Amino acid sequence: MLTLISFGALFIGSESLPFETILETLWGEQTNKTHRFIIIDIRLPRILTALLTGIGLSIAGLMMQTYFRNSLAGPSILGVTSGASLGVALITMSSTLFGLSFFNNGFSIALASVIGSISVLFLILIIASRIGNGIILLILGVILSSFIGATVTILQYFTDAESIQKYILWTMGSTNSTTLFDTGILFIIVVTGVFLTLFLIKPLNALLIGEEYAESLGVNVKKSRYLIIFSTGILTGGITAFCGPIAFIGLAVPHLVKIKTKTSNHNFLIPLTGLTGGIIMVIADSIAQFPFSELQLPINAVTSLIAAPIIIYVILKQRNFHGA
């Protein structure tokens, strides 16, 4: 399904291309430079970026929900996404605040996002080394996100409308601004983050019962906590740097997989969640292209429309909802 949907997404865009043209271009036989540019330089990087984004955020969300044992935890719960947003806000508003307009470009925005997310990640790791309680760490992550959000709001108050508009457009999320080179870097980031999860399958399964139970099985909870936070930070921060903050995918997809498979074994959940996230993200990105027109919808609007019903369903199915 993932292969078929990804291939089908190559046909979606403002210009309609025949089946033979796409096949010839993928096999390197296409001589029409315009068609080759559309497929290789525009559509293929966009689809691969959407695919990697869906895989990375979905697996990150699954790890957060398992570690915190909270159905509504997501990859941005630790404030990594907020840190990336702060970095981007500083860059996009630098021309007004500091007179540094030469920093305000695509590469600087991606770099600022990475630096912001890594800074928050290291702060979270330092806090995690001093606090052994996952619930307190969760609360601190929410507080940190609120603090950073307030800082961004203050920056917006002192900047001009053009800079605010550029920042808001970034927060809507997009897969259209990546090149094949950018996609290659994103591929390395996502593969690194997913590779770390291979060492976390046993700890994640044990943590479903609780940290004390996990320790009784010989799991090094402290080391596992660092790996979970680090891999989530890599996935979330790297994806946010290239695509902006993507809403709901990391929150909804793990639930969708659990509902359909009725399993809590991470040997199955991790690969199935990644694949399902990739499928949903490619579909959402294809819808966002507003097929066969010049319009493009914000990717966050589409992911929210797809994922929000899933989240509502999960909340209503919570047996202890009223008690909680």
C-alpha cells in the first residue's frame, strides 16, 4: 500500500503527466527537461519528505505514549518542537529585532530550528538525569513548551507584519521546500532515530507495566530513558527543521495501529506504526497539493482533519476517562 500510494502521489500536482512519462523519468530515459524537473526536483523530494516525516513522527509518538503511559502524549510533548519554533522565530524576526536580515533565508531557518530543538533536547536530558519520575518530566515538558510559546508571542509583539507572516507560514508545515539533498539529510536523521528504537523494543514492552516492573526484568530504566528522549528529540527536531511543526501525526497514528492490530508488542508496533504514518502522511500531503490546481493547502490543516477524529475516538474510548 505504501509503495502504491507513494507512486500514485507522483501523478498529483498542478500539471498532469502521463503514466509513461513518469516511468521513463524514473528509469532515466526521459529527455524532456521540464518533465524531469517536475518529477525529480519537485514531486519526488516532496513525497520522500512526507514519507520520512510520517515514519519518524509516528514512531516518536509511539515511544512517548509508551514511556509516559499517557494516551495523549506526542512527539512534541517534551518541548523539542517548541525549541525549534523559538529558533525559527528568532531568525525570521531578526531583521526587525536586530537588523540582521541577511540571516533570514531557508538555510538559516533550518539551522536555527535544529539548534533550537537540540538546545531543548539537552536541557530535557539534564533534567531527566536529575528526575527519575516520568510524570514530573512530562509536566516539565509541558511547562517548558508554554514558556517558549510565551517567548515567541513576545517576539511577535515587537516585530513587523511581514516577519510574523513568514513565521506563521512556517508553522503551517510544508514538504514543498525540500530538495533531494535536503531529503538525503532528513533520511539520515530519520534512519538514525529509528535505528536507536531497535535497542528499545524490550524496554518499551517492559515499561508498559511500569518502571519498577521493568527494573525487575533487568531493564536499565535510566539508560532507556535517555535513549527514548534522545531518539525522540532527533526525529522530532530533524523533521521540524525541514518541514515545520507537523500536527497530530505522532499523536494519532500509534492509536490507529493499536486499534487495528490489538497488540501492545513493540516488535510489531514500531514497524507497523512507521509504515502507517508514512501512508497517512503521503495521503495528507497529496490532498494538500489540491490535485490538478495551482492551490496548495497547509499540511497541518490536512493532518488535523485526518487525525482529529481518531483522537476524539481514543478519548471517548478511555474507560477511566471520567475517573481521570
